Amino acid sequence: MRARNLAVVLGTIHRSGPNTRAALAEMTGLTKTTVSSLVSDLLEAGVVTESGAVRGGERGRPGVAVSLSGHRVATLGLEINIDYLAACVVDLTRTVRLRRTRPADNRNSSPAGTLQGLRDLVKETTAEAGEAGLRIIGAALAVPGTVEGGVLRNAPHLGWRDVRIADLTDLPFAIDNEANLAALGELWFGSRAADFLYVSGEIGIGAGLVVGGTVFRGTFGLAGELGHVVVVPDGPACRCGGQGCLEVYAGQDALLGDLGSVAELVARLESGDRRAVAACERAGHALGVALTSAVHLMDPGRIVLGGIYAPLFRWLEGPVAEGLGVRLAHMRGTPPALVVSGIGADAAVLGAAGLIIQRLIADPAQVLGL
Amino acid sequence: MRARNLAVVLGTIHRSGPNTRAALAEMTGLTKTTVSSLVSDLLEAGVVTESGAVRGGERGRPGVAVSLSGHRVATLGLEINIDYLAACVVDLTRTVRLRRTRPADNRNSSPAGTLQGLRDLVKETTAEAGEAGLRIIGAALAVPGTVEGGVLRNAPHLGWRDVRIADLTDLPFAIDNEANLAALGELWFGSRAADFLYVSGEIGIGAGLVVGGTVFRGTFGLAGELGHVVVVPDGPACRCGGQGCLEVYAGQDALLGDLGSVAELVARLESGDRRAVAACERAGHALGVALTSAVHLMDPGRIVLGGIYAPLFRWLEGPVAEGLGVRLAHMRGTPPALVVSGIGADAAVLGAAGLIIQRLIADPAQVLGL
């Protein structure tokens, strides 16, 4: 019961902003004594803070306002990408306090080596956060693969199967697919629209559908594998065993060809290089086909292109929008808006940090061990 | 408050089967006086009935059990299909009491004429139900098109756009897409599994995804348009304005060719007619491609083929399963099971009747006007 009431009070502070204890009692229906006792616990845990007087306390007297604290606790977002490891520290006001990326070649890597690198990154960022006065209360990890029951089932580009990742930290810990977490990153740190399909362009291509502020995960948590939607049924072989999947046409490898990096591709595109422009057109055309199927099946509010598609948006937008327009016009009138993610490559690692904040708000007693 | 308590009591009776008033009071936390008064209302409305003594009443004495009544009220399911109108009457024990189908050519029809036919059908079935002692308490209508806010937005094969269908009956009324209602029909009257993608093969092809017993509807209620998933991006023109949609290869028109009915196609298939077998193989191949995309995006528990695909299942199963197997094996290990719907063409109209039962259980005061 106390755990439930803690969640009610913290949830109210989160939704309604700074409020006096008296106002919190009124909003929650709890007694002032109970609210005061719960707020004490939250103050002690560093989750809320007291600020100057606000109006609207009882009988018009100014009261001391309680709000989420940005100064004492924070959450850790982590990401294993094919070619880097990343970490970020986010405080409870959703301000990014720290961001670290370490280039790494994780393609067909051994889990042990990569996880050791990640462990070092956790240690380093936790220490750095500590120097800034921030205690890390939990961590979440974004992985480029499917996750079931806390186990990384299949990350084809890493070459990992059935890897249980549990010993990165002693703190509350979660692991999820990078596209799902990137969608949450977009929801909490990007445009903050409540209904969209986030398309995560990476070496693989994932998607996270958000409906009414919640990620749709499907039956086994495997929904959103946009990269293997069939674009051309007898097209080139895909590493998934299928043929003509979207990834074959619009994954990072297809877009880069023999170029070394997305930055290099952007430079070529800016100079009008024909092969680079053609690669983007081919990818955009395939994306238009796959997204048409996704719109018909999943009915997203809008489409947000993220990951490597963010810096390439200028060149992709035309062919993608054209494909959607022609194919969807009759069935839908206006196809869903096509927009670029404002947080680009950071979406997944930010979403991971945000996930722990969400869990804290939903159940502070559990996350804080109160 | 009384409305909420009515729902609590009726919901408990629905979930737990016959129970005494004392047992209901214990299970709901309401007083015995309150339960007795609520049960009286439900008895009077014909929603529940009293049956013989059961054990387990208070202090071990046998008590009179209250259970859902199958004898006094019923709901009406309705369907506008391209080539027929249908109605069914289902009592609260989910027993089908009446089933009527009227052949009709509704393709590119005028709403006024078709709706008059439906109104006649409502009158006729309501009267017939009345003769059997059943009072109809609400009706729902399945339509082959997209529905938003009670308005039929777009039913391409009917040729209808933005038709508000409100005056079929004075009773509580609902309207929904036929594939969504067919999925609910499969859930309540078919296999009763809680996680599946119901594929509704008709002149158009729709799909209803059920996850944890709930239909996934997307952002605007337009999810599940499987018929316009792209199979071949530069394939034949589809009436939706796109090209190479699933419907072009696996809709009823493509399957029948110049044959007059599904029964005729089945007869040809049974006699080993090559053109008929080839049409099924082509449709099955296209279904395998589109369902691969659907599995990757929506992650269904299993795939249920219904509508005209039910009588054709013998001939479709092989090519569909092969396509799913080859394309999904590496990503998923085992692809979702592919099964045939046991309720075939009746799924949508049964789901429509079931929808009103579901609403009655959820909010009896509103549906019954108590």
C-alpha cells in the first residue's frame, strides 16, 4: 500500500509540476500526514526537491513546493551498436548530463569482449556522474536485435544469439531492442508527439510504433522488424534467409556502398555525386514500398525517420514521400506526415535512460529499494 | 456508482459461472444487500437467471445460483458483404440462435438501397427472435471498409465513402470493419486463442490482429489492411491506386478468374483442374510474401486463415507455409503456426453479435438503459 501511494504521489508530482504537500494531498485524496511522510522518503532518496514558496497553498498562504529533483539521482542509458558503444546519463528532469561514445567494431564480435568494454563504460560514466553529485539508480541497454524475457535472442549483425546480459551493474537493469528504445527516445526527448512510427536506419533497420504514448510490441515483443519487410519477393538474398528485404536496399551497407562512413556519403551527396544520389533514391524508393505496407498494417500517426536516415533526410524525403503518396492516396486521402527525427543517432541511448525514469515514476519503491 | 457495481457483479457472474448471491458478495467485496438488489435488476432485465441449488452458499447451506441467462435477451450481429447481407442472433451464453443470409449484389451499390435491405433483415430477425422469446438488446454491423468514429469512411468494393449508418435500429448500435469483427468472432466463437492474426479472405482482404484478447486497431482504427501490403512493387495496378498489392494476387476475383463462385473453384480444385490449382498457388505465394511482412511488423501469435480462405485452406496451406518458412526461419526459428478458421464465413457477423455482449458485460447499465 505504501509502495502504491509512493507511486501515486511521485506520479502526481511528475505530471503536475511543483506543488505544495497540501495541494498534493488534495490531488491524490491521501491525508496530509501520509503525503508528508511519503514526500520525506522521496526527499531522502534524492528523487524530489523542495523549492521556494509557491502560491496556492492552503488558505492562500504560500507553501513550499515539491518537484522532481534534477540534482541528486540520474539514470544510465547504454547502447551496443554495430560500430560503437554509447552511454548517457540523464537526470530526472530529462536533462542529458553526460554522453559518451566509443567507436568499436562489434560486427561478428564475441559477447565477452564487447560486454567488457560496456562494463568499463558503465564504471567510467558512473564515476563521472558521481563527481557531478549524481547517483545512478538504474540502467537500460539498447541492443540491435530481438529481446525476449531479458535475453538478447538474435542480433544478426553482432552475430549473437541467446545472450543473457545480466551482470553489467548491480542496479535495476533492463534490456530492449534499439528501435523500441529509440521510439521512446523520440517520444520523451524528440518531438514528443504521442503517435508515430519511428524508423531506425542503422546497419539493420528497425521500427518502433508508438500509439497513444505506448510502444506496440506485438505478441512476443518482436514487432517492428521493418528491415525484413519484403520489397521485391525475388530480389537479392538477405542475410535473414529471405530475399529482397528492405535492408538489402536501404540498410547502411547498401547506402554506403564502398564509402567508409555516413559523413562521407553526405559529403558526396552535397557535391551532387551521381552514385550517391542514386543510392539514396533506390533506398528511398524501397522505403516508400515497405512503409506503405507498414502504414496499411500498423496505421501510424506519422512517420519519423531517425538513425542514419536523419542526416540523409534531405535526399530520402522526396522518393519516400512520393511512394507513400501514390500508393496511399486513394485509401487514406492524406498519407501520414513524413518527418525527420531531431535527436538522430542519440535516440536509442536516450530512450534507454528514459525507460528507467519511466519505471521510477511508475514504481519508485521498487526501483529505489524503499 | 450503481452502474459501476452492476458491471462488477455481471462481470463476476460472466467470469466465474453460476454463483450464489453470498458468493458474489464475497468475490466482489460488496454487501449482500447491494448484491441482492443489483441481481434483482439484472433478473428483471433478463440478463441473468436463477437456477437450482448449488453448494458453497454461506455456512455450507445450498443456495440459489445466479448465472447468465440464455433465454430472454440476445444481441444482433449484422454484416454487409459485397455479395450478401447477413444477420445472426446470439444469446448471452454465446449460443447462435438464428442465422440469415440474403444474397445481394452490393458492388458499387447505392447506400440507400442496401441499407433498406438491411433494415428489412433487422425487422425480420428481431421478430423471429421475439417469437422465440428473445428480446434484442443491441446490434453491431460489420462492413467491408474502414470505419472512423461510427462513420463508414471508405468501402471501395461497395463504392461507398463517408456513409453514416445510424438509423438501422433504435437499440444500442456499433459499426466496425469486418476483419476486426471477424477476429473477435474467431476469439469468442472459434479457437478462442488469445493471440493471432485473423486473415479475412473476401473480395477484399483484411486482417485483425488480436494480442492478449484485444484487437489492435492502430492510431486511427485503420490497422490491418493486409490486402494492400505490397507484394510486387511494379506489379499490376490495384484499385487502391497502388501496384502489386496482395489483393491483386489473392483477392476473391483473382482466385475465381472466370468462375462464378468459391464452391465452383473448390469443385475444380477437387477435380485437379490445373488453372484452379495454379490460381491457388499464385495466391498462396503472394500470401506468404505479405504475411512475412505482417509477421515482421506485427508479431502475431499464430495466423488464422478465414473467409474464403477457409474452404481453400487445403490448397493454400502448402505455398503459404513454405513462403513463411523460408523467409522467417532464420529470424524466428519457428514461424507462427498457420491454421484454418473453424467458423469460416460466419466470423464477422458472429463477432458483431459478440461485440454487443462484450459491451453489455462491460457496462450493463448503459446498454440496458438501467
